Amino acid sequence: MKESTSTFRYKLKIALTVFLPLAFIMNSVLWMFYYQESTTKYNSIETHAVNTINMQSLKIGSNFKLIASDLIFFSSYNQLMDMLDDSEVHKSRLTKDLALFSRGSKIYDQIRILDVAGMEIVRINYSGDLPVVTPENQLQFKGGRYYFRDTIPLAKGEIFLSPFDLNIEHGKVEQPLKPMIRFGTPIFDRKGDKRGIAIFNYLGANLIQDIKGVVSNLIGFSMLLNSSGYWIIGRDATDEWGFMYDDKKDRTMRNVYPDAWKKISASDTGQFYTAKGLFTFITVYPSLENRKSSAGSGKAFATNAKKDNARGYYWKIVSLIPEDYFSEEIYRILRKYLYLSAMLIALLGFGSWFWASVKSKQNTARYELAELTDRLRKSNIKLKELDRLKSMFVASMSHELRTPLNSIIGFTGVILQGMSGDLNERQKDQLGRVNGASHHLLDLINDVIDISKIEAERTDVFPVDLVMDEVIEEAIGAVQIQLEAKGLDLTVDVPKGLNLMTDRKRLLQCILNLLSNAVKYTDEGEIRITARSIGSEVEVAVTDSGIGIPEPALEKLFQPFERLQSHVSVKAGGTGLGLYLTKKIATELLGGGVAVESQVEEGSTFRLKVAKTLPGNSR
Ligand code: ADP
């Protein structure tokens, strides 16, 4: 259980190191996209608003152009001139023409001609899609009205423009509301005398319809305001035409949107955000628009004399896109990206967890391998230690055996020499066997002690300067008796002054072993000892012409207690440890080795190699 929690922790750590940076980067990118998209959204809404108000402004312009051209055309209409010359004959014709015109154009509530005093001469009302000619006896005197007084002083071709307001009948606002703009121009007869004015009452509903029509797919609200800040088109119908009613005089944009109005009234055009939303506005100067668009004449559409400054007559088109709309759009985009982000995070989460699992498995495998290796290493050390202890035990046990064995050998030797009295032949023979076996046992024990000491790593080497031929001479001396007894020839080929720095006792032990083996396993012929220097080593080769060793036995020759059965049966003596010990000494103590070549019945060559120089106490 503990194991699995730590694995879980590990996995979590790996997963997080992958997940966190990736999630951070990916989400930053997503956030950038979100930012980009929402900015684009804002921009497109802003552009849309600007386009809308521009279109609306153009609509107003084109409407005014049309009305102005109607009026100017009419002011010099031939039928009108004829009537001014001789009213009795031509008046009825003109009236008919005007009735036709009224029905055709559909945009004029009233078309009137007033004389210079302000008395109506002709009046066509447009009601219920039909032109109605007002009977003579119902014509009224309008000399006191502002539109008459403002128009009559104008020069030829100049146009009076009334405020955009609601028609009033009998002192009350006409219901249903009838938005109205009066266009007036003075009339001159053929002689050039001013004879009165023409007044066209334009049905403002057409203009309002046109303006509203631009924004059929409206996002937000379109408003049209006059220069005092009253709504002609409002967000709400109840806001509209405030200046026409005594109880609505405070329904101005200044009061309802004070901050926005401050900006809107301060400049001709602009766009800004308030807490209410996006405001986009443009100022329309209808009289200026018309003057500009009138053909040729620079002052075709001047306003009335009092408001000579054309800039004083203007409207404001304002578009308001409420904050809600933006937040909804932005929220929609945000939702999309949040959804994407959630998917991404989930995906990344799965991905990194998967990755972490793979890593964790790899890691566990590595960990287990490391643990196994460590266990092996430890048990190896333990085994070595056990082996060393075993060797030490054997060495000390063997040492303990040597003492009693030496007294057996010593005392049997003394008895055999007859020092304790005479022995008969049988006793001599039996005691001789005891003595011989004891010698053999001592040899064995000595070898075992040597081997054990080396294995227990308790053998020290004592390098000294020596000359090879002296050591070989000493070895030969040791086997001299056996050599002579067997009548073997001995050839020695050792260069003089072959110096070494090695352990003399161990070197001698090795050479002696090989030499005594050669003597032991050779019945006739010769034994050859050669020595030579090879690089940093010296090789001593002992060659005999003895019984040789069969091929399969060669590789097992250097193992402990390995004695060739054929040889044992023939020859006496030997422990089976000699070559094993020699090899151990040569490789482990003297920095060299032993090798053998042999032919059965022809002889063997044993080559001992030792380092020329042995470093101090190597153990
Ligand atoms: P041993 O004490 O029996 O001589 P060694 O370890 O010295 O033990 O030798 C192992 C065996 O190798 C010997 O029993 C013998 O059979 C064989 N041997 C060693 N030296 C020679 C040699 N020069 N010629 C033939 N056989 C040899």
C-alpha cells in the first residue's frame, strides 16, 4: 500500500511537471485568441455603428434634396407664373396640377400658396391617400405664423426650414402624431415682383421611416435628436417629442444621459463607451447638406434670416449599443474558449498522466534492477568474506595440525635411526611407512596452508633484488639427488645477470614445483631450464622428456587435487595441489602466470611468468 502511494506521488509529480507548463502555454495561446476575437468583435460592432449612422445621415440628405428640388421647381412653375399674371383663369388649373402632384409624391401633408399678406390662396391637404382641395371659403390668414414671417423676407431660391416638430390642430398635438417639417420659399412673378410664398408641409414620418429602415437588423438603438437634445426618434416612444409637451420638457438626452450628452454635444461626430454602452454619433446639418447638393447655386438653401447661421440648425444621429449586448457577445466568445480550454486541460491531463505512468514504469524497472544489482553486490561481498573466513579457518587448523605431525615425524625418525633401541625389519618397514605418510601429510598441510593464506588474502610479499640464475641454481640443488638417481640430463640456459625485484621465497617455490614435477614425471632423457626476459616480465621454462599430459587433461591441470589417474598409479608422491598453488602464487602474488604445452610420451613444457619488478607489499 505504501509502495503504491509513493508511486502515485511520483506519477503526480511527473505529470504535473509536464502538465503545468504545457497547460500554461496552451492557455496563454487560447487567451490570446480569445482576446483577439473579442477585440475583433468590438471593432466590428463599432464599425457597424459608424456605418449605420453614416447611412442614416445620407438618407436625411437625400430626402432633403428631393424636397428642396420639388420646392424650387414649383416656385418657377409656368402654371404658377400664369396664375400670378391672371389668377381667375389659371388658378383652377394650378390647383388641379398641385392635387395631382400631391397624390403622386405622397409626402406632403399640405401644399400651400400664400400671398404677400399671409393669406392662403391655394391649399391642398393630403389625407387618407387622397388630395383634398380646400374650398375658397375655408382658406385662412396665416400672416402671423412664424413660417410666413421667416419665409417672406427670403430672396429668390432661398429656402426656409422649420424645426422638426408635431403638427398642431386647434391648439392641440394632432393624434395620431404627425411629425412635420415645413419647407418655404418666396414666389416671384415674371416681372420679378415678390407675390407671396409656397409652403410644403413635409410628412416627417417618411424621414423617420427611412432612418429606422437603415437599422432593420439593428443591434442596439438608433436615436435622432434635435439641437436642444430632444428626441425625434428615441429609445422609447414616450421619450420622443418632449419639447411639444409641457409635462415632458425635461425629457432630454442631457437629463437622461448627461455624460454621453456632454460628449455628443461637444463635437460633430464621435464614438465612446459609457457604463450604458457604446455611443456613436454624427451631426447632420440638413440645410448645409442641401446647399451642398443643390446644383450650381451657392445659396439655394439658406435657412431663414433669423437663423442665418446654417450651423445652428442641426440634428444628432446617435446609436446606442447597450452594455448587455457586448457582455452577451463577449460571454458567448468566452464560453467558447472556456469550453476549448477545458477540453485542452482534460486532454493534457490524460496525456500527462499517461506519460507519467510510462515514466513511472520505466523508473520502477530501473529501480528494481538497481536494487537487484545492489543485493548481488552485497551477497558477493558476503560470500567473499565467508570464503576468506573459511580459508583462514583452514589455514589455522592446518597450522595446528603441523605441530603434532612434526613430533610424529621427529620421533619416528629418531626410532628409525635406532636411537631408542634396535628394531626388527618388520618394525622398520612399518615405522618407515608411518614416517613417509607423515611427510606426505605435512607436504599436503603446507600446501593447504599456503593456498588458504593466499585465498584469505593474508599473504604478504617481500620483494628483494635478486639474480635469476642464483634462484634457479638453488632449485636445481633441491632436486639434485632425484636427478642423479634417475640419471637424467640437465640443461640450464639462463642468461647471466638477469635481475629481478620480487619475492624470492615464492619465486623459488614456483620454480621448484615445476622442476620437481619434471623430475617426478620423467624416467629418461633430459630436463631443460631456460629463462629469458620478455618486456616487463621474465619467463622461466621447464621442459622435460617425460610421460606428457593428454590433451583433455591440460585445462584441468591447474585445479586443486587434480592428479592424472594414470600418473598416480604409476608414480608415488604428490598432493595434487602443486600446480594449483604455483598458479595462485604466480598470478596473485608475483604478477604473472603459468602455462603448459605437452605431448603424451614426448614431454611437457611449463612456462612460468613473473613481473620483473614487484611493487612493495602488494596486499
Ligand atoms: P602432484 O603433487 O601430484 O605432482 P601437481 O599439482 O604438481 O600435483 O601436478 C598435478 C598433476 O599434473 C600431477 O599429478 C601429474 O599428473 C601432472 N603433471 C604435473 N607435472 C607434470 C609433468 N612435468 N609431466 C607430466 N605430468 C605432470
